[in-house]
Amino acid sequence: MWNPTRFGQVLSDVQRTRAEYIRTELDIGLTFLDIAANTRDPKHCQRCMCTAIEALRTADKFFRDAQLVDSDDDLYRRREQLRQRLLEMCE
């Protein structure tokens, strides 16, 4: 039986879970950049940066599909922080 209230709750849960997943991907990317910045091994640094790039790409993919609300401004800040740090480290 169709229950619009339940549907709204499920949709809200999906959006919240998607936002948590995006946040986790961005945190992973930032963590790998921290590791890259503190390692002396160039190959390890490169692998960490590649992982950070992949985390950003994954987050971007889910950003495109997400219908985020204003409370998710933190996600946009984190994404921009990750993107900016990657650009700086690649220079």
C-alpha cells in the first residue's frame, strides 16, 4: 500500500546516506593527501595522491546524483578544500 509519508522518510534516508558517503570519500582523499605530504618515498607519495584524486572523482560522481540541501554546505567546502590541496600539491 502506498504511503507518501513513508516514501518521504525513505527518500530522506537515502539522501542522508549519500551525503555521509560523500563526506567519507572526501575525508579519505584529505587523509591520503596528509600522508602524501608527510612521506619521503616519491612512489608512496604518488600512490597517495592518485588515491586522493580517485576519492575526489568518486565524490564528484555522487555530488552530481545527489539532491543536497543547504545543510550540506560543509560537503562543498570539503570538496573545494580537497580540490585546492590537490592542485597545490601537483604544482
